[in-house]
Amino acid sequence: LVARKSHKEDTVIVLPGDVTVGGPSSLMVAGPCSVESELQTRTVAAALQKAGVRVMRGGAFKPRTSPYDFQGLGMDGLRILREAANDYGLLTISEIVDPRHIEESLDYVDIIQIGARNMHNFELLKAVGEVNKPVLLKRGLAATLDEFIHAAEYIMSRGNTQIMLIERGIRTYEKATRNTLDISAVPILKQECHLPVLVDVTHSTGRKDILIPCAKAALAAGADGIMVEVHPDPATALSDAAQQLNIDEFNNFFNEVKASGLYR
Ligand code: PEP
Ligand code: MN
């Protein structure tokens, strides 16, 4: 169902407020790794509105390596994200990790994110396949493109056709970046599937100093959008402190990406 051979035209996802993904305009998804507080979330929301961003991310259920690390604010985090987004005219995207949370999350998220660690969680994929809500599916940490495409097929086979794919880097032997951004995934996914394809420059690289060229490369390769993490004070962030942009850095990043002429 997700294959280009079964459906020739590009899928365009229409979000509330006529924001489209996969259509003529590029999408910038920005926001903190985790929702930490009302103030932190509202500070980012205000900056994003000012920059002209339409979709804010913020994790509430965090898939952390250690069980002793900050696990996210859960439903309270989703409420904080929704309120900040409403006040600043933004849409929301947040990761859901448990099928039991899907129903309740529908009031708070405009896009459900399936995280890299859950790309192979087939029961979760089936569950989000049964709701009428766009889904952003992240590529697994070590997933082949064929496995990634099949994960999207799990969702679509249950009836939900509103799926966006996002390359977020894969594990390789390279240590210079947190993961290896597989830029070739973009044209391959665009060729093989009719779904919008985004690139998460933050989690793929884990380094702030190369985000601009990586975002340009993603757009030049045909990506429909970019995801990037932004925090008012990254040094104090409760997750991914080393890789989030502060607000000035984000504004510079977004301006440079737009100035490249690759951001439609
Ligand atoms: C995230 O985007 O919040 C995240 C945890 O990323 P990933 O699932 O790609 O590791
Ligand atoms: Mn993160």
C-alpha cells in the first residue's frame, strides 16, 4: 500500500490550519527533546511562532537508555505542549510508546510520533494504524530501508494512510556523529514510496555544528521537511543537552536553510 508502484502520486498530508506535508512547501518541525515545564515549552513556542514555524515537537514519553534518566512528564507533558501550541498557533507532534495511551493522546497531538526504538513494535504500529491521526514514523536504529517501509505498511494496512517517514540516522562504526545520517535513504524512500519523507538532523548527527549543511543536503536530496531540537537553555536540558540548539542558534539555522533556496 505504501509502494509507489501501487499509488503513483505523492501523498500530501493536510494538517489543521492547512499545513501540508509532502506538498509544494517544506515543513520545519522544531522544539525541545522533552517537554520539561510550562515555561520552557512556552518559551520555545513563542520563538517558533516568531520564526514562522507551524509544527512544534516535544517529547512527553521519553525512551531513555537508562531507567534512572528523566522519563518525561507523560500526559501532563502532552497537556503542556498542547496549551503552549494553542496559545502560539502551532501544531503538535509527540511520541507515543504505548498503545494504551493513543486514545487519550488524540486531543493533544496533531501528529503521533513513533520513535526509532519502536519502529519494530508491530502491535503499536497496528494500533496507530487504526486511528484517524497523522503518524510520523522514525527509522529504527539499525533498520534497513526494506524494514522501514514494511513498518509503514503495518500502519497503512490497518487503514491509516496519513504516514510520514523520517530518516534519523542509523548505527554504524563511525564515532564522529551520534548516528550516521543516511542521506541516500531520502531519494530511495521517495522512489519506493509515495509518502512524505523528512530528515531529523539532530538525532542523526548529534552535533550542532553540522546541522546547516546536513539540512541542506536533506532538502537537496528531496526531503519534504526537517526536524530539529530547540531548547531555551540546552545546557540544563533534561535530555539530549549536548545536541539541542538554543533559540538564537535555531533562528540562524532556519534563516540559513531558507536562504539556501532549497526550502520551499
Ligand atoms: C525523539 O525524536 O524524541 C527521539 C527520541 O528520537 P529517536 O526515536 O529518533 O531516537
Ligand atoms: Mn532528543
